Amino acid sequence: MAPKLESAFTMRAYLSKESVKLDGIKSGPSRLVLPITHGFVQGSGLTAKVLPGGADWLLLDPSTNVAHLDVRTQARTADGHSLYIHYHGVLKVDDAGSKALAGAADAKSTDFGDHEWFAGPVIETDDPNFKWVETTLFVGQGRYVIDDEGSAVEYQIYKVVN
């Protein structure tokens, strides 16, 4: 029997306009470093603020427009517990994605399912009430959010269950 996905969290991370781009590294791909400024994690009884200091070290293959994600960020709950979130993923960059990543004036929010964009978050925490996240396999689906706070990536994160 195939596993099922159970909704667990929504994570939104706002990106700094101060990104770093390195073209033509390692025989062709580009590296785009997108610092994370703030955001949130909500769901499964957990609410936490994403803290500054994380980033996505995205590797973009210009021949396929496929981005390989390498994200590390951290968050803190209102009662002072910490989360560390690390994920790899794959994103097929389309026109909407190019605009969002470039901070274009005409960039718009998208919906889950508009892009082929998936990630596998690994979560660590010192919160005794949420230690179960350290022994759970998660998969996330991404979208772009453009709002008054800026440009963000948002994931609907699912727990893999029997």
C-alpha cells in the first residue's frame, strides 16, 4: 500500500533583496544565494518565527532551468524553543519563478501546484513537545508569495504516513 501525506505545517520565508549570484561555476550552473530575513512556521500545534541568518544556496542549471535547493534556516517559538530546518529540493524555474526570484515589479503570488517544486525538510528542535518532528519524514510543495512584506517562498509541508 502506498504511503499517504498528512498536512503538518506551513512555512513561509521572506527573502532579502541582497542576494549573491555567481554565474558559470563548475562548468555552467549558477549559484544564487538568497538570504532569509524572517517568516513563520505554523501547524500541528506549533507556531514559530523564522529568524534571520538562514539562506537558500540555490544551484541553477541554465540548460534545464532546474534549480537544486539547499536551504538552512532557524525559528523560535514564543516560549523560547528553537527549530533548525534544513532541506534539499528541486524547482523547475518558470517565468513566474524567474520574476519572483529577481524581485521584478510585476512578480505575483502563485498557488501550490503552479510549479514543479518539491522539498524534503528535516527538522530538529529542543522543544520536548515536538521531538516527534525529528523522527518524521516530511515532503513540501512550494509556491511564491509577493505581499506588503516582500517576496517569500512558502511551503505546505506534509508528514508521510502509512
